[in-house]
Amino acid sequence: MLFRLIAIKKGMVVVGVFLILIFITSCNKSKQGEVKLNVAISPYQDIAMLVNAEPLGLTHKYSIKLKCYTLAWEDILPAVASASDDIDIGFGSLVEYLTKYNKINPKGTKDPIVFVYPLYVYLGGAFISFNNNVPSLLGTNINDKELVKKFFSFRIGAQKFSIYEMLLFSLAKRNGVAINSLKLIDIPINEGFLAAQSKNLDISSAGLTQITETKKIDGRIVLTMEDAGFADITGFICKKSTLEKKRNAIVSLIKIWFEATAWVLSDLDKNAKNSLEYLRNNAATKYTLKQYKLALAQEFFPISIPQAKETIASVSGRYSYLKISEDVLDYLKVVKQEKDVPLPPKLIIIN
């Protein structure tokens, strides 16, 4: 009897272990195909589009598990470049990526940071003036060489090595104006606005805040990023090894981005709730719906991969990343006198 009881107990243990193994195996099978991606984001009105991925069921649709980490914008690039695997992918500026390329990808590196794919375009930068003699350069006359030369004859405030100086360089280059002939004053954007207002400068760089104030006090917008054909592009950046290991998941993430963006923009009054809640909890600016709409109006958002290909990823696109890359790289050679500059990024192909 004793031996029989022992045998029964042993059999129960074997059966129990067998059932546990079946349960573990089934759990593992349920997670097969679901790849986890740790994404670095910042609390800005544009990037907040991504927080809609989970509520819309897009992560389930693409069998991907997203975990978003909110970081300051300037911390995303170092986090992606870190030797740890805490962050797989993050948002990055094309202009910043190119200007910092040699620092983040020193010679001999075996695992460089790559600019994966463009997502949206910032068009909110401009130049303002309170001098009535300054000509306005619009989309209709931006290629008028004489008018452009007249524009550059005035004192212009723009911070050194900023996207605003790059814009001016691009415009001057296209119209045959020597960059060393420009009357550029190295000044931060807020101080430049005040200097223009007091007539110590003729023209100054301006962001959304300065543009709004200019309109209130009878100033003029004399040049915009969009009319100049120069803008900053935000896209995904990651290590080359991460792209190789998780390429399918990253392609899914890109598709998720465009689908989430299309949904939000289809009806901002109804669909901004998740983004605004995220921003209220994480952003320094506590956006109202009106402010949120105004901020988004300063940007261009493709709402599908075909539209992104046509407008940004194509050499003939209105905001061609290749043309902007070439302008930035020329700027680095001529103005910053860098001898070793990278090639424009090679984007992944998405079908």
C-alpha cells in the first residue's frame, strides 16, 4: 500500500509538471510574433499622435507591443545611442542628425545611428520685420533674384548654426548671393525679435510666439520656411543593429504612426482627447484644444505612407528630405567648414 501511495504521488507530480509545461508553452505561443519596442518620445503636440496607438487597437493589429518613455527632446538622441538596450527607437530631427552625425557616429563605429524614415515636417519658422522697406519674399516671388538680393541687403538677426541661418544660406545659394556678403547678426530668437521691434535690426528670425506677437503690433512676416522651400523633418532614428533585428516591427511602428495621425487629424474636435491628456500630464505647455490646433497648423503631416513618399521621401517632393539634406550638408561644408560630412540618409523601403 505504501509503495502504491508513493507511486500515485509521483505520478501526480509528473502530471502536474507536465501541465505546467503545457501552460508555459501555450503562453509563449500566444506571444510569438508580438515584438516589443521601447520608444523614446517627447511631450510635444506633434509627437503626441503616437499615444493613440493603443486606444485605437493598432498595436494589436500589427502584433507589436509599444512602451513609450517620455524624455526631454535633447535626451532622445543620447538615449538611442546608449550602449544599453533600454530604448530601441526614438524621434529625431533630420537637421540635428546631419549636423551631429560625426559626434554620434564617430569613425570606426560598428553600430551607427541611422535615420530610418521621415514622419512630418515643421514649417513654423519665419522671418519678421517692422521696417516697411524690407521686401516680402512669398511663394510667387521667392525666385526673383533681384528681390532676394535686396532682402539680403538688410540687417538680419539669426542665431549662428541654427536652422534659421541654414534657411538663409539655402535661399542665398539658390539665388547666387555670396554667403559672406550677408549682414547676419548672431542673436537668439527672443532678443532678435525685440531688436527688430526697436529698429536695431531690420529682419529677425521668429517662431510661433514671435509671429503671433508680430501680427498683434503691426509687423510683417517677410519670409516663411514653407515659401523658402526649407524645413526641418522629424522621423524615427535607431541603431543599425536594432533596425536589422527588429525591422518588421519598426515598419509596423511607422504604419501605426501614419494611421494614428490620420485618425487624429480627421476630426481634431473629437479625436484630440488622448493626445491632450498626455500633454496635460507631461508637457510644460498645458494646451487647450485651440492652442493644440494652432500648433499643429505650423506643421505638415502626411497621413499615409504613399503621401509621405510623394511629399518627403521623393527627390521631387515638396519637402524632399534629399534636397534639405543637400542644403544642410553644403552649409556644413561652407559655413562651418567641416571637411568630412555624411551622405544623406538612406531610408528603409516600405511597401
